[in-house]
Amino acid sequence: MNTGSGLGRMIRGALCLALGMTLAGCLELNAGLDVSRDDTVSGQLLLTARKSILPKNKTPDQGFADLRRYVPALPVGEESRYEDAQSVGAQISYDRVPLREFSTESMKLIREGDRYIFTLGLDLSAYQGKITELKPSEQTGIMRLTAFEISVTFPGRVLDANGTVNDRSVTWKLVPNQPKPTELRAVAQAPPRPSAAGGSTGGIPWPLVVAGVAVLLVVAVLVVVLLRRLRPSGPGAPDEPGTTTTPAVTAGTAPGPG
């Protein structure tokens, strides 16, 4: 018995390619992401498979785990199990994840200068790993029968996108058994990066200037106060520099003749 080829046929069946399920999606990817001004990402991502297409000789969790091996890596977050009456899968949550820690080979959310760029590649032939074991027709079939509903909200206005734009958000809703683009893409305006002094890049750090002036004024006042306290006072005090003292003449006396 060739267990390797049998496993391959079973996995291909789990990928909706041997079951002829052309009216219902075998995989669904739902995501709602929010990009903050501090270059972090929050939100959730849900990847599920329909129980009806998973192998009957395994538990739903085992069947989903086998299927997920053929899905490009998704951004790492706090992951939990998901299940409802029709589907089983994984839910990944993100809480202010820095952009540099979010992107993977499949889903990227990066900042380039004053632009945020979101991409999700839908061409499986561009990926590595287990996906390369599938025939090109099988790769196309997986993507064709996968459903996507993704929303990304940016802190600035959307400049370009191949999805539906609503104010600062871009949404893609791709149903099964329909042609799909090779990539989902959106570009949005990014706010100026804060400088080290706390102001905007390229501007005058006014908070630092004001603080510096205030410190100088306080130092000047302290110097004056200290000088006054250290200066001697009374009859024996030395004269101030630059002044001339005239000897006092005692009343009723006059200098005698030479």
C-alpha cells in the first residue's frame, strides 16, 4: 500500500478539488485590521474550513491542521481555536503589534516613508513550502474556491486600492468560484514620524526650546539671589567695585596749619 500517494489524495480531497464543491468555499479568510498612528496593528484574523470537506476518518481539528499546512503563513498573534456549526479553524488576535513584527510572506503591512502599504498575495505559485507540492491546477483551484472578507483601516486617507474604499478603510469581499486578482493591495497616507525631541520631523522642537529658556531664567534668578546673600553688609563691608570713598570730616575740627 502506498501510504504517501493515499495521503496526497486525501489532502487534495480536503482541498475541495476532488469533491466538486464549486458552489461553496472550502476555506474562508476573514480579517479586520486597524493601523494606528504609532505604526502598530490591532484586530483579528479568522481562518476556517468547512467541516463537510474535511476527512471523515479524522477529527475536525486534525483535518483543519492538515489543510492549514498548505496555507501560506499568516502574521503571528494570540491564537485560539474556533468552531461553529459549519466550520472549524483558528482565530488570531493582534493588540498593537509593531508593523515590523506583523508582516509575513503572504500578508504584508509595511510603512515606506509617508505611505502605508498593505498586500495579500493570492498567487500560490509565488510561495514556498508545502504549496509547491501541489500541481498548478490544484493551486488555482484552492484559491478559486477560497472566500475572503478583509477590511483594513488606516490613520490617514487611502491613496490607492483595488478594493472598496470607504473613508479611511478598504474592504475586499471575494466569493468562492469567482476569478480573483493575484494580489490585494492598498496604499494610504501615513502621519509624520515624531522626532526624538517630540515634534514633527523637520520642524522646530518648540517644546524643547521653551523648556531650555525656562531653565536659563531659573538659573539666572538663582545666581542673583546667591550673589546677594554672599555679599557682606554693614560698616565694615568693602566698597563696591568702581566706587571711591571720601573721608568724612569731623564736625567742629579743621585741619591745623602746616
